[in-house]
Amino acid sequence: MYKIGRVPKLILTCKNCAHIEYVSEFNITLGNQRTQAARAMQVHARDQHNAAPLKSIPKNYGVIAKSQW
């Protein structure tokens, strides 16, 4: 859906077009700036590219694999 890069600011860029979200442009008083930028990129992907919403991880999940150590 998007990739993350630093030039010199943290940015999210759409893989399907030239759309960019600059993390530092979001209001820190409204919460984590990276989360806000990711949400804005998800909205862009859904509205402009008909991308399906991401599936979230369930709050109660079990151990999938155990370490052999």
C-alpha cells in the first residue's frame, strides 16, 4: 500500500501514484503523527485506488510458533 522513507523527514509514499504524506505535518496534540499519516495514506489508497482496508490483528491472539532455543 505504501512505503516509508526519510528524506530528511519521515514520509509515506503511495506505491500506485505520486501521493506523499509528510509525518511532521500532522498535529502532535491529536496523537501519534506517524499513525495519523498512515491513516491518511490508507484513506487515500481506499478513495483513489479502491484498495481494500487492512485487516487488524485481534486483541486476543495465541502463540503461533515457539522458539526452538
